[in-house]
Amino acid sequence: MSKIFKLNVNNSFEFEIKAEEISHLDILQVSESEYHILQHNKSYNAEIQETNFNNKNYKVKVNNTNYNINIFNDLDLLIKNMGFSVGSAKHVNSIKSPMPGLILEIAIKVGQKIKENDTLFILEAMKMENIISSPRDGIIKSISVNTGDAVEKNQLIIEFE
């Protein structure tokens, strides 16, 4: 099975490139960011001007023409199709109960500054204690439950500022 990359160039053109097509190019690295490329007896001078690996965005100059390129592999496309994105957990503004259960302990207070992975509360469900941790740094805006409360799946528990 061939690895396929999807490229979006200048938000106007989309291409699919197979990994073996890239391996057949004659590429010579000239400097840290510059390359000389031969493809089908045509010569190209390419310079990588900017990279943003997290957003899969690159600014490349090829033969004195600038291009904005987004490169996606199969996993990136699957994640996008599922409605997720890189860093999406960092934008969580509320915590809802992942399952029905009983609030055994609330480890935070309104107005408290918390760090990513700090314990927020303990939820007992199916005779197991589940520690629910913070997905991001933030300040607690509100707590909608009390210790001992029974909660339903998707019930609002905590809101962040």
C-alpha cells in the first residue's frame, strides 16, 4: 500500500502525491533551506522560507515564485474527517460527565488557576473511581455539581474562563 500525501497549494489547487513519486525525484540539498530538484529533465530551485509543522503549512519559493502549501497525510485527513484538529483539546471550555455516575470528590474551586492534567474531580461509575483531569491550563469559572451528586452522561460539570 502506497503512502499518499494531499497538497493544497495557495488554497487554489489540490494534488495527490505518492511517496514513491517523491523518492524518484533527483534532489540535491544546496543549503539548510535550499534545494535543487530535477524532475523529467526539468530543473527547479526550491527554497523553504517558512514552516509550521503543527498546522502542516509551508511557504516555499520555486524558481522565484512563492507558494503556500498545506501537506496532509492519511492520518491528518482521518482526524479532520472525524471533526478533530491538532490542538483541539486546548480549546475546551467546559467539562461534561463522560458517563453516568456519582461525584465522589471535587478537587478544585471556582476562581482557582489550574494546569493541564491537574485533577478536577473523581467520578464513580460502574463501581470504579475515574479521575477526571484538566485538558488545559485555565481558571475555573463555575462548578455545576456538588460532592455526592448523581450525574448523567454529558451533564455539565465544570466551565473554564
